[in-house]
Amino acid sequence: MFALSPATRVFLRPGATDMRKSFTGLCALAEHRMKQDPTSGHLFVFCNRQRNRIKILYWDGSGLWCCAKRIEGGRASWPAQSGDCVEQTRTPLTMLLEGIELKDTRQKKWHRV
């Protein structure tokens, strides 16, 4: 679905985001609150207050993708509000989308970020 290269950065918006927002609203959050360019080709990830819905905003070069996931029977492990933007790598994003608790995991010292 997404062409994620090692150069692709992942930006999480900590805390709750209004999931009624779509392309325009999420672009405005990415640009003004997260201080990032939404057309950069990086991923911008948002979560609702109940942590059971996630949206990803992605520019593929010709247009924006706005993908949504509804989590059934659980909640996402999401960073609390501690700023406007948290940068992650692809691996924690994959773990987050698969339902793995990020607080209980750690990277080895030899792991490249």
C-alpha cells in the first residue's frame, strides 16, 4: 500500500485527534501543529481519544491517502500528550498497528534507527 523506504519518516500526533477530520483537517494538523510538510512523502499518524481508531495521512507524489483502521476489541498503545509531534521509525509503527505494546519493548543497542 505504502512504499516505505528507510528514508520514510513516521510522525505521530500524541494525545487525541478528532477522527471526523479528513484530508484538509489532518493536513492542517501536520503542517501547523506538527510543523511538518504533509506533502513530504512521510507518514502522519493520528489516534482518537478511545484509542480504537487510527488514521494515516500519506502523500504518494500525485495525491493524498487518508487510511483508517478501526481496532476491534482492544486499544492502541498511544503516546500521551507530551508535545505536538513524536517521530518514530517504521518498526514501532508496524508494531503499533499489529497491537504490540510499545512500552514493554525495547531496541537492542546494535539496532539501527
